Amino acid sequence: MTNDIDEARDWQGNEIDCSACEHEPLLAEGRCRLKHACVHDRYAKRIDRFFNWNPGLSDGYIAHPHFEVRAIAAKHANTFLLPRLLDDPEETVRWNAARRLPTQRILPLRNDPHREVRIRIVSRLEDADLVPMMRDPDYYVRLVVARRVAPSLLAHLLNDEESEVRRVVARRIPADWLMRMARDPEPAVRLEVAQRLSPERLVDLKDDADWRVRYEVASRVAVAEIGVLSEDADDLVREVACSRLSGQHQLLEELPS
């Protein structure tokens, strides 16, 4: 049984014949090798190796019918030829072209039909150019934008429909915005807020419906503010609250009269 990786076949399944190849002279120069470095091979690694050895030939392959060849050629081709690839039907080709072009040339890809291209575009753009992507229909695109954009711009995402996006926002927004998310409908978001609030502001969350938020409150607010948390319905919240109260009482007893 033949393992196809040991075969030399092109993207259409035809056996590769070096004698009929326009690059046959490269064989003698060690600049290509069957089953190892070949632009006509179906395997991307072999195509990639060919262009690594012969980057100067890349320009002639950006219109090749096989998308793997176009995508890999785009990694080496003259940048002046790359804008035409931003409309390529294959997302891999579009991204490989975009990663080498100036950011102003790739702004149209913020609306690329393929989410993977939009996700990758985020890594190339800066704050002002990322703001329109906060309205992306794909939550994961908005998530990576929330991780990258300047915290001062995150107001646009405070009420995002996806809780995972709001969690990232809660971790990164300026501290004086945190109370704007303190009543978020998702407990995990409120917990992110609670973990960042100062003890003075944290006391406002002592009646939160989620025990994890109340536990954070009981752990960090001033002892004088613990109040009813020492009688909380949750064992862990009640335990930490009572422990802190007990410690305070013990300290008072140890003070010299």
C-alpha cells in the first residue's frame, strides 16, 4: 500500500514529471527537489520550501489556479502585487497578502466574509481602526478586539450581548467605570468587577445574588461593613465573614486597656 505523502503528485492528482517542468534547471543547482521542494506538489510544506529556496520566483505564481500556491507565494511576492490578492476567493490567500501590506490598505478586510480573516486583521490594526469592528456580528471577533483595543475605548462594548466579551471588558476598563457593570446580568461578569473594585466600592455588592461575588465582598470590605454576610445563606461566605469578625474581636481583646 502506497502512502500518498511518498508520492509526487500535483494539486490535481497528476504525477509530477520534472522533465516537463519549466524549473528543471533548478534541479542541478539544488534549488528544488522532487518530494521535498516543489512548486507543483500538492503538499503545502513542499511548496513553501520551494519558495523559501526561490523567493524571486514568487511573483509569477500569485495567480496560480491552486490556492495553496497563491497563498504561499504571497508570503514572498513583491508587495506592490499583493493588493490584488485582497479579493482572492480563498481566505488564506487574502490573509497572507494582508499580513504584509500597510494597515491602511487592509482596512476593507474588516468586513471580510470569513471570520478567521477578520480575527487575524485585529492583530494588525490599532485603536481607531478597531472601533468599527466592535459591531462585528461574530462574538469572537469582538472578543479579540476587546482584548486589544485601548481600555479607554471599551465603553462601546460595556453592554455587548455576549457575556464573554463583557468579562474581558470588565477586566480592562478604567477602574472608575467598573460600577457601570456592577449589575450586569451575568454573575461571571459581576465577579470580574468585584475582584477589581476597591473595598470602599465593593460594599455596594454585598447583596449580590451570586455567592462568589458576596464571598469577594466578605473577604475584602472593611470589617465594620460585613454586617449580614456573617449570616449569609452560603457556607463559604458566612465562614469568611465570621472569620474576619472573629479576628477583629480577638485583636480588640489583645489591645492594652
